[in-house]
Amino acid sequence: KARRGLFFNRPGKILIMKIVIFGGKGFIGATLQEKAKESHEIAVFDLTKEDIRKPETFKNLLIKEKADAVINLAAILGTMNEAPTVEELFETNVMGNLKVLKASYEAGVKNYIFTSSMTVHGENEIGDHKTRFSPFNPKHGYSASKAAAEFSMMQFLKEAPEIKIATVRP
């Protein structure tokens, strides 16, 4: 079992951390949780109880956990054909993410990982591969909400440059 406080930053060594996962019961979260618990302490916030749009439902839990990192996988999904309202998408995927980020920062979390989407670059066509350097070109509300969330985190860094933020685009 992982022991908290053993931090190695040398090649070949594992960095053991206390990690809180928002949205840890979804498709990506369940797999991540299984793999990460082999070498890290994991806490999963149940989004039926903790609402990322309402920090009062999770802020004290974050403070209590004393996490080294927060991974935010929580989102409302949507495509051009099937989507919740634009208000729901942006309220959760943009503002909810910002509330989790701010509460994490205020709880002393040093590392924040946000799960975005490659759809921020537009739809892929055969032979048209997108990279992290491709321009944003969202085609629907979900991809626009993920792009807006990424931009909002860059703005947040101007207020709190101490927190390290990484974005993953599966």
C-alpha cells in the first residue's frame, strides 16, 4: 500500500500523492482510479452528493483531504446531435470547473488536472490529425464549453500562479 509523504522526483521513482478525483465513477475515472490506487492515495468525490457548481458541497471535504492533486473529470457531455442546454453545459463545464479549481487552490492543493476534449479543435476528418498546437475551432456547445473552461483556467492562473494546472484532452 502506498505510504503518504514519500515523494521521489528521480527517474524511475514513483511520486506518491494524495489525489482527489471529481467524476471518478465515470468511464475514464473508474479506470484511472483502479490504476492510480496501486501507488497513490485516492479519494473519489461522488457527484450525486458533491455538485461542482456548488462549492459548499465539497470545499470542506477538499480541506479535510489535504490533497496534493485534484483531477477534475466531472462534466456534462453533449454533441451536435444530443446535448443539454447551453446554460447547463457552461454552468457545469466552465463555471463548475472554475469553482473546483478555486476551492482546490483555497484548500492548498498544488496540482490541478482538468480533463478537456480534443473536440475543442473541431471535428476530425480522415487524414486531418489534431495536436495540442492546433487552433480551437469548437463545433458544438460541449466543445465550446471545454474550450471556455481551458481559457478560464489560464485567466485564473493570473490570480493564483502558484497552482500547477495541466489539461488532458482525450
